[in-house]
Amino acid sequence: MIRLILLSIILLSLQGCGSDKNPAPAKKPTHILSKDSMAFYLSEIHIVDAALRHRDVRKKGLQAQAKQGFINYFDTARVSKARFTESLDYWKDHYEEMEEIYDQSMEILSTQLVTLKKVESQDSLKALNSKKR
């Protein structure tokens, strides 16, 4: 009797493993943002989030205005909050692709930071030159 039960458990376990065939990946729905668009909007959201968390915002009690800016972002962006959230949920279920999207988002932010530092440096030089005159 015990052998029969063990054999049944083993057979059920093996059957549950399924075949080696991988099912075809589901096609991405058309309303889901592309990887490039998702990376762009994700980088923008990171900037808005950073503004919310900035110490000057906290010190000066501007958190309510900063939160409103976060809420208003989707009013000015070319994507709705619902579509962004739905796309984020979709890409989270596709881990490797989401990792690519996040890496691309970080590249966008790094490029923007380099540009910002160049402008800041030029502004500092202009201010320094105007003081010398």
C-alpha cells in the first residue's frame, strides 16, 4: 500500500513537471509603452521623485507643492498615469526586459546630469568673470 502511494506521488510529481517545450512568449499588448518610452518616463519620474525628497523641499516645508507637482506630472506628460502604471506592471512581469529599461533610464539620467554639470560650470565661470571686471 505504501509503495502504491509513493509511486502515485512520484508519477504525479513527474507529470506536473510538464514537457521541455517552452510556450511561445505572449505578444506585448499594443497599449503598453515601448521599452524606449518606458525608460524615458521612468527617468522623468525619478527626477520628480528626487525633487520631492530634496532636503531644501523638506526644510522649507514645500512638500505639499512638490507632491502636487508629482500628481500634475501626468497631466503634462504625453502618457496617462493609468497607462504608465499598467505598462510598469507589464514590464515588471518581464524581469530581464525591465532590467534593460531601468539601465536605459539610468543612462538617460546620467546624460542629463553631465549636461547639467556643464551648464552649471559655464554659469560659474561667467559669474567669476563678471566679478573680475
